[in-house]
Amino acid sequence: MRLGYDRGTIVLHEIPSGLRPLEWPGIAWDFRSSNYRAPAFRHRDLITYAKQHEVRITDEIRPAGRNPDSWIASELRPYQEAALHAWDLAGRRGLVVLPTGSGKTRVAIAAMVQTRLATLCLVPTRALLHQWREEISRYYQGSVGLLGDGVFDPQAITVSTFESAYRHIDRIGNHFDLLIADEAHHFGSGSYDEVLEMSVADARLGLTATPPASMAKIEQLIGAEVFRLAIDDLAGRFLANFDTVTLNLTLTVEEHDRYQTLIAEFRAEFQPYRLQHPECQWEDFVRTAMASAMGRRSLTAHRLARQLVAYTEGKRRAVKDILARHQEAKVLIFTADNATAYAIARERLIMPLTCDITRTEREEALASFREGSLKALVSARVLNEGIDVPDASVAIIVGGALGEREHVQRIGRILRPSPGKERAVVYELVTRATNEIFQSQRRRAGLHASRDPL
């Protein structure tokens, strides 16, 4: 029997008489083309099944002659080497969970060096696209391909944004034997899963600092978690030690009255809904609320309440005082939204990094921050994930929107060790008598989510 690749699927040809394809893993009958097909990610399962049942297979899935071998070996820290070994023992499939700043990219490069397989590296943003290509080029002497930022140049080693891979995977899904997914927590619940489904790569490595609560789909498409270390496991030796200072701030009388009015208007709709639907998700309430005028007003009240606590007078004074206290340190300020980031940028004359800032401006700002001519940067989301931020020793968490995952990523931004850096400090600004108290407790839980590596 022959196996062929067609637009993200495996097609069975020349099926021996007496064989029952529908009993094979993932196989379904395609009425449109009168073929038996399986999703491309089932390739390894089909080969294994064929061997177990002594069915001879002619595998015509992959183009020939694409394995790269022009590598320079990279040195690994002990925990990086352990992560790579755990992945190898798990059949070269699985998720590696390491904190931000601990060198997950280096683990991925070591996997490429060790396997010598044609590799597609998936990254969420254009900034990471170029960052990964530059890092890989330090160890790979061939040409590193790009998919994204207006470029379509697949090579034996290729880096692609999620979006570009999604557009082209039907054409190139059989070109790679190793699939590496950076920030792998983005997969498992959306359309980008098709990138993993339409690739025949048998070896798969997922990297993240913050694995999702539900792992079922990721385990199917990438593999189970094979190695995990948290910030607490590495702080003090491989990452800088850090102190967390929580500043409990109060609302002004005017802010308090306004907040209570808005929250009361929101709860008048939300609480009865929760009583009637105790298992509901936030998205369920939003859909229901949007169908009525009262519901829409409650959502508006909720949004205005969040805007109010995002940057209160207490937070404004705290940011000013902390910056004055750490005038010689490099400081990263994180906000809940762009409006707050721009407000701080105007008031304190600090460079903002938001989605509105061009790549050239961002790189210039990071270069100035690295050399010390800029002492502080403020951002809502841009610095959360992936971007290689130069060394900093102070973080100010003015507000957040994404909970535990966002908090872990932000803290990791100041934990890169450097000469003379003994400890980092994290200031978390929390407003009393608001939902920020609960959010703060939930966020910090992620910093201590340590577990022995499997």
C-alpha cells in the first residue's frame, strides 16, 4: 500500500484486498474524492499500525534530500540538557515547561542539532520570527528559511509565524520531520491547531512557560508534558533572585463612589445570571447580555470599572515614587491596557512599547534600553511574550488582564542574570476594595507552580 500527501492529509493508494482501512487510526472515507484519508499528523500512527499488522508500506509522503547537517553544537545548562533528554526518552514528542528567560530557544536548537531533521519552528509574532532566525543562525551554517512578514522562503530549517504557517501548511506540511511550537499554550483550542494537524512531522516539541489548564488537544498534537521547572526552581542560580513587594493602595473618595456605582450596575445583571447558570463561562454571559439593553449597560459598567482601577490616583503616585527610588536601575512597567501605558509615558516621559510602535522603533528603544540611555520602558502586552528584553532589575506591575500566565511571563522579563545583579524586585500595585485583590492572589500562584520533572 502507498501513502501519499494531499493538502494536509494522508491518502491511501493501492489498498490490498481484504484490508479494512476504517480500522486504521484516523482513517475516514472521503466521498468527494473516493479516497481513504487521515489527518497528516497521524502519519506515525499509520506506520506503527502497518508494522504491527505486517502490512508493507511504500511511504511517498516526504520530498527527498532535505535533512540539514551544518550545525555547530551548543552548550546547555544542566536543566536544559535534562529537558532535552526527557523529550528524547518520550519518543521525541512532548511539552517542555520552563520559565521566561531560562533559554527555551536553546533547548529547541539542541533538539535540531541532535536530530538533524528538517524543522519547522512556529512562533506567534513577527518579532519572534526574526529573533528565532537570528538565534538559529548562530548555530546553523545553512540558510534559515522564513514564512511571514511578507516573506515565503521555506528551507530545511524554517521559522514561521502561526498565521503564515496556517496559510501555507497545505503545501509544505510534508516538508518537515520536526515541528517546534514556541509559546505552545496558544495551541489546543483554535484554528491554528490545523497547522499541527496538517503536518506529517513525527518529532514534535512544544515550549511554554505557562501550559494551559486543558492539555487534551495539545497532548494529541504535540505530546504530553515531559519536563517542567518553575521560576522558584531556577531563581538564585540560573535566574536572578527576586523580591515581590505588594503595595495595597486605596481609592480616592470620588473613585470609590464611582467604582461602587459601576460595579453595582454590573452585578445587577451578572449575579442573577450566575445563579441561574452556575457552570457558565464569562463568554456565555457576554453573549446573553449583548441581547438586551440592560445587559449591554452592565457590560459597559464593567468595562468602565476596569478602566477606573487600571490607573488610579494611588497608582499614579506609586509609579512616581518607585521611579524616583530606582533612578539608576533599568525598570519595566507593565499595564493592563494601552491607554494606561500611554498615560504613564506622557506623565513620566517614558518610552512606550505597544502594538502601535513599529518594529524599527521598538528595536531602537530596546537597543537604547540595553546600553542604558533609556532607563525605563512601559508596555501593556508587547513585552509579555517572546521578545528578548535586555536586562532589567525592577518591574512595576500597574495592572494586568490575562491572569497567572501573563504574570509569570512578566516576572521572567527581569530574571535574566547579569554581572553585579544580586536581586531583582517586583512591585505589584493592588487597589483595595476592588477585584484586583483576588486577581493578585491568583496571579502569584503561578510563580510557585513547581513540580518535579517527569
